[in-house]
Amino acid sequence: MFIKRAKSRPSLRAREQDDQSDMVVSKDHATTSNLEGEEETSGGVMERKKVKGKERRKEHLKSGGPRLSFGNDGEDGSSGFKPRKSLLSQQVKLAPLLSAENEVKESVVTYSSDYLEMLKASTPSRGPKPATVEIENGEDNAEDEDSTGLSRLAREKYSSKIVEDSTAGIPDAAAIASAKMKRQAAVGSQQRGLGDIGEDYISLGGTQMAVYDGDKGLHPESRLMREEDEGEEGDEGLADYTEENEKIYLGKNANKVAARRHKGEMNELIAEREAEDEDDEETREWEEAQARRAGRWEEQVPEKKVQKGYQPAPIPRIRPMPTISAAQARVAKALSQLQAQKAQDEANLEVVVKELATFESQERELRSEVERLEGKREWVEEFRGWVEMLGNFLEDKVPKLEEIEKDALHHYRERSRIISQRRELDDQDDLALCFGISRPTEVTQVDELGRERDMLAEAGPSSIIRRARRDERQLRKSRRKERSSRQVKPSVEEEEGFSTDSTLAEGDMEDYRTALVDLDKRVRGLLDDVKAEDFKDPNLGLAVRFADWRKRYEEEYVNAFGGLGLVHAWEFWARGEMVGWEPFRSSEPIHSFHWFTSIYKYNRPSSITQLEDEIEDEIPLGPEGDLIPELISKVVVPLLVNMLENGAYDPYSSKQTRRAGDLLDMIGELIGKENKKFQSLLKALLETYHTHLLSLSHLISSSSQHDSIPPPTFSPESRLSMERFLRRRLKFLRNILQWRHVVPSEIRELCARLVGEVLRPILSRNWDGGGREMALKVLQISAGILPSDLQSFLLTGPLVK
């Protein structure tokens, strides 16, 4: 900010002005100042200061400059001390006394011709003529007083004030008496109801009670102005020097306009300051010129040089003649100093050369580092663009792949439903002959063709429908015998019941194969519209890009978990490759997939240079570690869980159970048996056994009700049907015991439920008709895993009451 002087130096130039023109100018100036005051309140701090500075310069030009008085050094002792009177006392002496008649007339505003003539006579036509400095006979007349007691300088300087206050003064006795009479007349008229006293009336007596009015202020009875009422309160008094009156501009354009206005104000202030400096210089030159005219200028008189007397030159001291040894010593000393300085300079030169070489090497390193960083930046930008393209590709293809996976799970679920329903009907047919069957809830039922079916007759043990199913079962067995004619023929006992029969009928099997082929075509069709080879085959794009990243910037690759990013991106191709994969029915292991081999090679970058006869386990892994467990936990395990939940695994099949065990052992070794993903997979597998056991328990409980249809009293097929049913349960028990080393506690519970809820009721009812022999087989298979009460039952049979 620029500190602007409050008031410029006064000028000595003045001119005479007419009184009437002064009055007009003063009125115009008052109006202009009012308007400018209104504008100042609306502007900023810089704008108000600029306007005030202009007003002060205008007032300075209108008013006369300060007058200069020049005295004589010789007159200091001629005149005595004379005290000056204050302006207030001079104004009091100057004011004439007012007559009583004028006071009486002032109460009534009238403008008669005599009154106007009196006003014209008392109003001067011209202002007082400025006096000049008079110096006569060595005496100063500046202190002369007139009849009013005012000095000449006071009359010249305050002439306008004296004229304005000429009507003021101390009232005489007549004026005081007239004022009292006027007051009494006003009070009397108010009491008679003829008029109002007025707001400026102050009672002189104590009879009137003062009533406080909050709207009139704290002291409404006093007409004195308080000190704090003279100026503004709080920040209002300092508003010109603060940002109290600043406007807050909202919007970008308004702020730009305000900034331009502020810059312009600053330029104007700088220009005004420079103009004031020029005015001050002109004023100083003019004052010096006036002082020279008044004879007060003292020319610089050159000092006179006093001539000194002759002083002879001092005689030098006697010095000894220099010797050769001293000169040699000085030369030797100087030579040693020069040699030391030379050695120091040479050492400094060597240091400088070394530093220069160091700087050059650092410069080369910095240049190479800059080039490396620039190359890294270009590579990162290119890699980022490729990753964004890969993300867009996966966002488009992954939802379509998920739809294909849902269809594959639907095929597994439908196949499991057909096989489970057929096995349940076989169990009902066997129980109808040896244990009984539950009574149907509806006596009649209308089929799809609108025919009424007698459900009670069909539910009988020897109904036509049950005999037809038994004949169809025998036909399937004969077909299996023909297919396995080259193998060793099993015994009748093992064949009856131990056959899983988990295959579909010929028509259903053909439809299932067609559905799998259609799924494979849909998976291949996902990449038909892809033209880039690096998106079709991850080995050409994904593996190459991430391997290049690992080779160039290994530290950043490890810190950014580049290996996990590779696994996350490779999930799409791995899931697409495993669509239609049946790990529990086919002999295709996990490591036979293309993605497994590719990840294995990527994980071991040095495997390309290894010899064929070297052991693969000795090949070191890359810096990211083994990525195969990560891909298995993210892709394979969720896929297996969904398969188990949708019936892809048959718990009655020994082959599927062995493959499931091998698969779980491999996954447990790769990801760890304590891993949450492995525990979820094991839980889904055990849930399959719980579901089948629950359906068997419900079948036995419903068949043992009091209103169930009893088996025939004598039937040659009763014993065979009982053995067939129990052999299927024994196979189910053996498959459960395959998981005893994994979860022993849950397997023990499953075996106890199977024997106690399913096998015990049938063995108890058919104990003498082949139940004893089957109980011993159950005890032999369980191998001590059953509770003691069930073991005693299998040994002794049911208790006879």
C-alpha cells in the first residue's frame, strides 16, 4: 500500500473572489460534497481515499495559502512580548449586541422591505482584501488590533468566519426580558389549549414529571450531545481505513472487474503521489524565490584560506645499508611463499579437475536416468492403454461367460434330478415289498391327458406301475452286463444293489451330450468377433505384457502385486476352458488344462533354459511366487462348489468318490487345508451327504407310520428287495467312510444317523428274514466308528419284549 499524506503543503498563491460567487461556489461545493459522500460510502477503501484527496486539494486551491512573515534580525530587541488571543475570544469580542426589537421580530418570520434592506446593508459585497507584509521604520504591524480586539492576521485568516458570526453575541437585558415574555406567553397559550409548547420546551420548575421514552435515547431530557454520539461507533468510525465498506464480489467476471478497478486505483494513487511530489518541488522553489526577494537569502561565501608559514621537510632517519644476506633472506622467504602458493594452487587445480570429472560423470548419469525415466514413462503409458483395452474387453465378455456357466450348472442339476428320482422310485419299490410304503395323500389324481389315476391302487406293492419299473430295472441290468462282458462277471449279491446306476437313459444321455456340445460352441463363439491375437490367446498378450513388466521393472512389479493382477485377468480364459468339465466323472485332471501349463511356465521364467533331464521342482520361482494356488482358489474352488451344490457329484458312486478325494487332496496341498476356500469346498461336499441322508430318513419315517400300506404277508421277492435296499445303503456308508481322515467327527455323526435312522428299522422288522446277516456286514464295514448302542444292536438284534 502507499501511505498518502493527509494534507498537502499550502500554497502561497491566493486571489480575490467576489462574496456572491463565494456563496454560490460554497453551496455548489456542499451539494457536490454530499453527492460525493454518498458515492464514497458505496465504493471501496481506495476509492474513498482518492475522493477525499481530491476534495482536500480543491479546498486548498480555493482557500488562500499561508502567509509568510519575514522579520529582521536587528528588530528582536525593539518590540516587547505581546500575548495572542484565541480565536474564540476574538469572535466573542467581534459579535455585536442584538437589540430586543430584533429578538422579538425573530419569533415571527417576516420578510418586509425594511428587513431586507437591513440584511443587504449588513452583508458585505466583497471579502476582505488580503493584507500584505508591511515593514516600516523597523516595526512589525502584524500585531495591530482593531476595535473588536482582533489582530490583523486573525482578521485576514478568519475573515469568512468573522462575517458569518457577526450576528452572534451575548444577549443584553432587553433580549433576556423579551425571551422570558415570549416563554410565558407560550406557556399560557398551551394551558388555554390554543397551541403546543413545542418539543424544545424545557420546564424551569419541578412540577413536571419526566417520563422515560426508550425510543428517544438514554437521556431524552438533555440536549447535550454525548461524546460517543459525535462520531461513529465501533468499526464505523474506522470504516475508511478498513475493509468495512468493501463489497464482496460474487462470480468470476465480477472479481475480474474488481481487480481491474483496484489496479486502476493504485495507478491513480501513484500518479497523484508523483504529482504531489512535483507540486512540493515547485512550492519549495517558489518559497526560495520569495525568500530571496525579501532579502533573506544568504549567498555562500567562500572560506578564506589562511596562509601557513614555511615548514621545512622533515629530515629522514638514518637507516643502515641493506646487506646481501638480508636480501637473500627476503628473496628466499618470498620464494617459499610463492612455492607454497603454487603447491596450493596445484592442489586446488587437482581438486577442481576431480570435481569436474565427477560433475561430468554425474551429468552422464543424470542424462541416462532422464532417458531411462522417459522410456519408462512411454512404456507405462503404452501398458496403461493396453490394460484399459483389456478391461473393456473383459467387461464385455465376462457377463456372457457367466450366462454360459449358469446353463452348464442347470444341465448338471437336471441330470442329478433325473437320477435321484429314479433311485428314489427303486427304493420305494423295494420298501413296498419288505417294509411298507406310505399311503398317498390323494386318492385320485388327473394326469396330463385328463385321465383319472387311482393313486391308492398304484401305491400298492404289486401294482402295475411298480411291476413295470421292476421290469425296466432288469432290462438296464442286462444291458450293463452286455457292456461289461469282457470283464470279470461279478457275483449276484454284489450286482444286486452295489451297482450305482448313475447313468441316464439313452434318450436323455443323447440330449445331455448335445447340450454339452452347444455349450462348447457358445464358449468358442465368445472370441469369434475378436481380431487381436493377444486377446484370443493370453500367452500372446497377457503373459508377454506382464513378463515384460517383470523383466523391466521388477521392484515396481512386485510392489504393485503384478502377479495377482495377471491371475485376475487370466480368470476369464481359465473359466471358459473349464465350461463343461466334469471332474467327478471324467479322468481329466486339473494340470491337463492349458491355463495350468501356461501359468506354470510364467511362474518359472528360467524354465526355458533348463535342461530336459533336470527336475522341475528345482526350477526357481519368479519374484511374485507361485500363482497356481491363487488361480485355483479364485477359479477352480468356486466352480467345484457350484458343481457340488447343483448335483454334479453322486455320493453313491465309488469312482466319483475316489476322484473327488484325489481332487480335494491336490487342492489341499496347493492352497492349504486351513484355507477358507478349501473349508468351503469340503463343507459343500459333506452337504451332499446330509441331503441324501435326510431324504432317506424322511422315506423311512413316512413308511413306518400307522396308516402306511403294509408289505405283502408272503412274497418271494421280499428278501431280495430288502437286501437290495440295504446293499445300496452299505455302498453309501462306504463312500462316507472315505472322508474319515479329513473330518472324522462329522463322518462319525453321519454314520450314526444312517445306521440309526435308516438301517435299524428295516433290520429290526426283517431280522429273521436275512436282517441278521446284513447287520453283520454293516458292523464289519463301520469298523468301530459307530456308537456302542448301535454296535450292540447289530450284534444281538432288537430286544424281545
